[in-house]
Amino acid sequence: MKLLRFGLASLALALATFTSAAQAQTPVVMRFTTLSPPNWLGVVQMMRPWAQKVTAESKGTIDIQLVDGFSLGNYANVYDRVLDDVIQISWGSPSAMGGLFPKTDVVSLPFLGDGSEKASAALWKLYADGLIADEYKAIKPLGMFVPPQSGIHTRKNKITSLADLQGLRLRAGGKALNDVVSALGATPNSINVGEVYTALQRGTIDGTVLPWTAFDAFKLQEVTFEHLDITMGSGALIIFMSQKKFDALPEDARKAIEANSGESMSRTMGKLFDNDREKERQNISTMKGHAVNELAPDELARWKAKVQPVVDGWGKTVPNGEKVIQAFSAMMK
């Protein structure tokens, strides 16, 4: 009888050991939605290599699997889907997440500086230094990115002064940019970016405020021919996961994610944006029938004076907004 009990106990111990070993060898699958085509430069040169590197360094604890496009979520619902653990990691736009990130939207203000790498690092530092961290209590940002600054691109109107802008119908987008366009004397239009090509083609708008990096995706070179290279503001993008999900991961997984995230990831994507911006600008500037203009220094000063009330109003309306503007501006100099 003792031998039988000993044998059963040994068998139970062996089964428990086998089960624990099997569980230890099974990585946690983490689905990473890119909300982008699989051939987009951000996916090819940043997201996919990042996922592969983190998976490899996690010592078998996680398996990050990219899901391109919108099969699991979109910009409007991805925040909730991450918190509900339908998606574990995602690319996303804070401005599309129901007004949860007002301070992060500082990057939408005009004339605060230029350069995506610099701006992406500055935005990350605002988070790391605690100035905007209270907006991210439920989620853990892994990288924060600022696309290239938007310029003004019109069907036929050359813009080199405020007088040239008066009354033009410009597609903007977002409250801050709409307010800026109005302050400059133009009429803002908030149609979806996917509708811009048709609206320009039909002449229902005179131009659009978008970055150079939007040209290839939306074929804007076919419907805009006069371009003003100016820093009219940008937007924020993030890669994020649920803080609760992160805290529940094995230690090796957390270490691998932390080691490959933060300012370094933000700078990597920023560099890609900067390189793509310069390539697109150069391509457009050499196309027949296209002209790229810049404002003279005294004229630029007039534009800045016109929009300063918008910037000041943002600082007074957003909690701690003035400090956020001051800190971001200082890092962009």
C-alpha cells in the first residue's frame, strides 16, 4: 500500500512538473495592430523589426504577432479594444480617442518647431517628466511619435503672404488647426482626409493643410500644384498597451519591452518620418507644374502674431497647458 501511495505521489509530482514546464515554454501571444498597410515604411522599418526583436529577447515568454490593417480595430475604437484585451499592443492616434489626451495635443499647435525626430523625443520627455503622464494612467505608451509638420497645398493659389490666404477654403482637421486657419483669414473645412482628393478635383475646396508625407498615400500631387512649406502643426501617434496587461506579463517579457521602447523607439520612427518628408518634398519640387514656396522672415513673423491668440487660448483652456507649451517649445529650439 505504501508503495502504491509512493508511486501515485511520484506520478502526481511528475505530472505537475511536466505541466509547469509546458506552461513555461508556452509564450503569451500578443497581437499588435498596426492600423496600416503591411508595406508602409513604419511597419516595414520599425514595427515589424521591433516586434521580432522584443519576441527574441523575451526568453520565450511572449510572441508578438503583427496584424496589419483594420481587421481587429480602427483609430476610433482601438483604445477600448486594448483595454478589453482584444488587442494587446496597437498603433493609434490620441486625438481620435474621445478627448482623453488634451495635453498631448500640444504638438498640433503651429510654429513651435520642426523635425519629427526632435518632436517625437520631446513628446516622450513630456510624458517621462510627468507633464502629460496623468493622461496615460490606463495605458502604457511604448513609443510616441510626431509626424512631419503640415504645410499648405493649393490647386492654383500661390501663397507668400497673409493677403494671398484670405477667403481660401482649406481642409484643416482638428479644433486647433481649424482655429489657426480661421485666425489667418482662410475658411477651414473639416472633411475626412480620404475625401480631400475628390474635393480638390471638384474645386469644393481650394487647398489642404497636410504634411508632405501625405502626398504618396493620397495622390495629392495630382490635384495640388502650389505648396507653402511651413510649420502649421502636426499630430501625435503612439504605440501602446494596457498597463494592466503589461504588469501581468512575466518579468523577462517586461524587461524586453522596456529595453526596446521609450525615447529610442520614438526617435527611430521620427527619423523615418524626417527622411520620408525630405524625399516627398524633393519629389514634388522637381515635378513639372509644381512650385514650393517659403515665407520671408518678416511675413512669417506676421503669421505667428496672427495665430498667437490661438496658442495662448489653448494654454489657458487645457489643464497645465501653459507649462506644457513652454516645456515642449524649449525642447524644440
